[in-house]
Amino acid sequence: MASKIEDYALIGDCETVALVARDGSIDWLCWPRFDSGACFAALLGTPDHGRWLIAPAQSPTKVARAYVENTLVLETTFVTDHGEVTLVDFMPPRVEEDDHDISDLVRLVVGKRGTVAMKMDLVLRFDYGSAVPWVEKLPDGSGISAVAGPDRVILHAPVELRGHNKHTVAEFTAKEGDVIPFVLTHEASHLPLPAAIDAVRSRDETVRTWRTWSSHCNYGGPWSEAVQRSLITLKALTYRPTGGIVAAPTTSLPEKLGGVRNWDYRYCWLRDATLTLIALMQTGYYEEAQEWRRWLLRAVAGTPEQMQIMYGIGGERRLPEWEIPWLPGYENSKPVRIGNAAADQLQLDVYGEVMDALYQGRQGKLKRDKTAWGMQLALVRHLEEAWRRPDEGIWETRGDPQHFTFSKVMCWVAFDRAVKSLETEEPEDALCNKWRRLRDEIHQDVCRNAFDPAQNSFVQAYGSKQLDASLLLMPLVGFLPHDDPRMIGTVAAIQQRLLDGGFVRRYDTVEMDDGLPPVEGVFLACSFWLVDNLVLQGRRDEATELFERLLALRNDVGLLAEEYDTGARRQIGNFPQAFSHVALINSALNLTRTEGPTRQRAEDEPPKESTAG
């Protein structure tokens, strides 16, 4: 069985990642891209579905691990009765030469004390654990080559390798002062064998590369370690060739252990665009913000009615969803899904997210893009009528479309940002006046149809009694002031009805009708949004206490999944989750601003004149 989700650490080369368990087993790796078929899929099955274990032959008495400071180089130290070894895991920046796209995964066994008997078990299974490769020794005897279809993986190792039951295994010893390198390399199977790299030199270069990148962080607040680790995680989840950022590098890690809420998150959601841009810009990473915006513009290019809520890392539109029958799923959580059918849903809030992201980019002084404004005009013109339609909403429900409150609020955001942009050049332009009227109409529509006086709270959808944590974003986007009585009532209602162990659920799952079993954990990004609202309301002590409780949910190397099971006290959902780390960064920024709380996305005072009813 796979390790607990929180027992994994992340290494990567900004084109894919590997998940390394505390026991020294790499249980998840998709090569060569985030969305490629996994060659190690034990995370969703058994070791026979692919993994790479290097560990002491004797069970260790102690295991401790940490990243080399300000890097994505992982060190796991095993203590046994006979000595101590450190396993160093990393993926160096990728080399692309002469049409070769070569990716390396390096593991160094470093003897620290005494003599430790070690074991290695390499199980390569391409295409999500289904394809057993043809394995043969390299001509020079330095390792093995494994080929299946378009993929080749080469292992260079200075130990004797042998085949056993379609595994490649080895036994060796590490004594004090030893540095024993294992290098796993992926390339296309039709290309000539690449040369082996110098593993020790590669470690030094990888450390230097990450530290140079990390040095650009300008955050110096009390939670700098947590912010820095979150930024490094976001960088690791960025697909370097295009600038797209995957929501998570995994698929089908469940929102409820043993349940069916298992989705593929190895794609780029437009919804993440604004908060990600703000987190990157406000911490000094303008180049990454610029690349993310370029990806965004390329992805949404085309007719506005065809804009999707998510795309592939290269901007791909087709993400067909299918199920893998041969993988039993993480702790028997079925089905295991590849692709994501939610890409075909109508979610009107993404129009607001795109407009807000591009507006915030201008406010953050990102370099102007000549083609961006024409595309924005087309999006907002499409929204003139489309905003009236029901949709599937922010949580991608698989039930009937509704008039979701957050979707309407983000339609308001789209018109608001368009108006603000036009006002800088043509404040009395006919189009600007038209969109002002539409902005006001949407605002009045939401306040009339989405506020429930009996609960003194906004609700999830028009005519609903259901609460929804996405309502916490209303003051953050500038729809209403944080001190509006309706917002104060909404925050209070969410605290009363949606808290579980002090953290925030997305909605009341007992009442939610989305065609799926109504059980999941608390949603970590929503809990950070509550922190932001408490800051805005001047409840700084409560905000700080909740923020630090959220930080305590991180695993030993500072990583967060999508959700947390308060009963089992375990992280659940896809891991690590970019949105959780983005929300962490923004909450830390809000808590440490010397000039007082900040709205994350709107610098102007929102309107106060609208009333419910």
C-alpha cells in the first residue's frame, strides 16, 4: 500500500515531478511531462505498478528529512543499529540538445556513520503501471536500459544490478564517506543513448540554481520559511516550456479516503490565474508572472464562447476523461481518472478571473501585451448576455446548472475591471457607460437574489439556503466592503455552519446535490480565505491563530494537499496543491502588511449603496 499522502516530498525539474516517500520509495513519476503516463504508479496501486526504492536493508530506527535550504533538493537520513546514511534526491534542470529532451532523476547514497547494508528495487511500468519494458544491460556494463514503445529509461549505477521477477534489484553497503550515485534518465526510445551525467556535480549545480532563484523573494515577514517553500513548490509545478502552472502533479488522490471524488489535476485552471499572479508579483517573481500571463493569453485565444475553465500545460483544449481499470486507487479509492470532463463545463466565473488577472498584471506593471486588450473586449462583449445563464459553478458540480452566486459576482468583476481599464483612457466612452450600467445591474441582481435575510447571509445560489465558502471571496474581489453588514453576517454564518475542527468546508456536504456522495474534508484554500476576511475585519489575533493552525497542517517538508480530513487527521486530495500554497502566500502577505489589511484584487473602494431585497 502507498504511504500516507503527507509522507511524500516533491522533487522536480519544472517539467515534471516525482513524489518521494519517507521510506525512500519514489511512488509517482510521469515522464516526460506532468500529464504523461506514469512510469511509477505505486501511489495509486502496488509496488508492481511501478516504484523505485532505495533504503536500508534493515528497518531504520529513525528517519528524518528536509530540503537543502531554499532548494528542491531533498535529503532523507536513515539511522540504523549499524550506522547512518543520507539519501539525496533531486531532478536537475533539464537539458535539451539536438532534439533530445533528456530528463534525469538523481539519487545519491551518502554514508555518514558506520556501515549500512542497503537495498534497491526498481520497478518500471510505463503507461500508468500497465506496460512492462524490455530491459537489457548497457554495452559498457554501467547500468541498464528499459524500453517500452516511445519511452526509454536508463539507470546508471556503480553497483551490481540483477533482474528478479521483472524487478531490477541490488544489494550494497554504504560506509562513512561513501557517495554512491544512481542516475535514472528518460529520453525518447528512438534516439541514441545519452551520455551519463556527473551526479555529484549535478547536485551542486542544482542547489546553486534553486538558491539563485529563491534569492529573488522579497518577503521578509515572520512566515518567510513557509512563504519561500510555497513559492518553490509553485515553481516546481510550473511547466517551463510554456509557463503554465498545474493545479497539482497527481491524479485521483481522493477527497474522501475510499470514495469516488477522485479527479485529475495535472492541468491549468484559469480560476487560479489572479491569485497566482498576485502571489508571484508581490513576492518579486515578475518573470514567472509574465510567463503565466503569456500562457493564459495563448490558452484563451479564440472566440469567447469557446473559452474553457482549464487547459493542458501547453494550452491543449481536449482533456477527455477516462478510467483506469487496472489500478485499484489510493487506499482503494476508485475510480482512477485520467483527463477531466469538467473542462467542458460552463463556469462563468472564469471570465472574471481572466479579466481580473490581466487587470492586476497591468496594476503590477507587467509589460503590456498588444493583443491582450482586443481579446478582453471580446470576452466582456460575450458576457453582456452570457452572465444571465446558469452554470456549473466554482466547485464544478456534476448536477444541474444553477445561478451560482460566486459566478455572478465574478461576472461583476469582469465588467468592473473592464470599466476601470477604460476609465484610464476613455472615461465617458459609450462602451464604458454601457458596461457601468451592466456592472450595476449584476450587483443589484446578486444583492436581490443571493442574500437571505433569514440567515443574514449570502447563499450559494439563487433561491438556495445553502452556504458556500466561495462567498468569502466577495470582499476580496471588491464586490462589497468587508464591513458591510451583509458580509459580516455571511462570514459569521460560514463560521457557524461550515467549520469543521476550526477549518472551512467548501459547502454543507449534507445538503449539496452534485450527483456524488456528500462527503469530503475541509478545503484548505477556503480556510485561508477566512484568514483574509478576519484580517479585513480587524480581527488580527483570530486571523493569526487560524493561519498558524493551517501552517501546522503542512507535512514535515512544508507541503499541503487540497484538503484535510479532521477526523483521520490526514491530508487528502491531490498533492501538493498549487491553490493551497497560493492562498498561504497571499494570507501571509495580508497578515504582514504594515499599512493594514489589503484587498487582494481591488484597490478601489467597492460600492456601498446596494441593498438586499
